[in-house]
Amino acid sequence: MLRPGEKLTDERVINETGSQVACVLHFAWEIWRQLGKKDELVPPFFANVWDDYLRRVDNYSLPETARFRQIHDGHCTFLQPEERRFITPEAIAAVCVVGTPEEIIHKLHAMEKAGIKVDHESVSQKLTDFSSLVAKVTPDTSVVVLPWQVAANAQQFGRNLAQQHKKAVIFGTDGLFSPGTFTINGSYVPSFGPDITAIAADSAIAQAAKAKYGAFGTFGPPVFAATHVIDEAIASVCKAGQTPSRANVLAAIKTTNEPTSILGQPISFDSHGDLNGGKFFLFKIDSTGKYQLIPSS
């Protein structure tokens, strides 16, 4: 909210909005790169800084395959000082709800007319009864997003919703992937890795892992796959009679061509170092508490 006489170019405004605007800039660059670097993909509110930002990315010290670590530094937490020049009034106005009290009210009314109603609530991770929070969920609320990491808390939240006869659908983050703990019917949970217990070819390894370590989620298999890629790259360097180094192991990783993997798909990398055929996974919890992949094929 702008103070009397304050402008979008003022230091406090940039301090408050900068990390969020920069995060959108980073994401816009990722989309632009992945979809062919077409001019029409550049958001108009970044048009006047785009070429400057491209020069910044080209000058990063890390190789292109690892550059994401510099691109996304800060990630909605802090603004990189060198990127302060990209936080323009046009970008702030497009990314954030900002203005005088009257201007913000006008913008919120416009959003409501467009059918958008959003409420944000914060709770302690130590809380175990969400009745008072659920009481704020209105009857016409269709979706509740829970960016939580404790599946048991999400389960209790879902129970409180049912107790108060609220019909909102829970959409969690990957930290809620916990079959047997979070089982609220109709809820959605995304993940960057597949549920290997549903992959027939992984049956033996999944059973062995469960027998030794108990239940597991979707975080472990991608780490297993990544470690295997590195191990194979080191082995290939050794077989070639060389001493493993960062450079020759990285070069070997780039040539990875595994026809199958624990992830249920081949593993190879494109020129940017991204997984060919890489994807996210979305699961819907059914009435039995089972996580069903969406889509199922």
C-alpha cells in the first residue's frame, strides 16, 4: 500500500515488491527459453528491460546447465542487488496489487467482478486443530491451497472442513504426498517425481525399499535416479582410463542415454541440461485414500 505521495519508483516500494517481481521475471525467462525464445512470449511489462536481462543471464559464471542456480537466487525471498534495475513501475503494477488504498480497493473489486476471490491465512505449524481457520472458509469457496509440509496437519484440516460441511477441494504441495496419512477424498497433490509403487517394472525395488525402510514418497526415487546417472558417468570416465574430475564427469553426464530408469522413463538430457520428456505429476485422492495419477495414462 502506497503512503501519501509515494511512487512506484520509491525505495521502500521496490524493497517490498522486488523479490516477487524478480521471481516473475526469472519464470518469464524460463518460459521464453523453453518455448523457442519468441518475442511474443516476453511479457509487455518486462519489454523495456528484457535485452538488459538477457545480457545479465549470458554473463553468469556458471555453465548453462547449472545457471538456474544463479537465475533463481533469492526466489521470492530477497532481491538480488544487481537486479534492482529490472524492478520498474510497469512490472510492479503488473505483478503486484499495489497503489493507494482507493486504488487497491478498485483493483480488488475488478478482480471480484472477474470472478477472482482470494484470501490468505497463516497458521503455526504446531497447530493441530484448524476449526477456527476452517470457519473462515466461506460456503462458495471452491479451492483451498495448503502449501504445507506436514501431511497429518492437512488431514486434520480436511476433517475440520467435513465437520463444518465445507465443500472446498484441497490442493496441496508435494510435501503432502503421504498415502496413509493424507487421505482426504477429492484432494490433489502434485509431485516432481512419480509414485514408483504404481510402476510395474519397479515392483521389486519398491518392495525391497518398503521392507527395509517402511513407507516412502516421491522424493527418494528422483534422487536415486540422479545418483545412478552420476555413478554411471564416473564409471565411464574410469573405464576410459581417466581420473574423474568435475569437467570429465559433467561431460559424461551430458551423454547419458539410459533406455529405462526407476522413474519409468528413459533418461537423457537436452542441450540445456534438462531431462528429455521431463514432467510433473498430479495425483487425486479417491474415496479409498488411494493416490490416482491424473491423467491416468
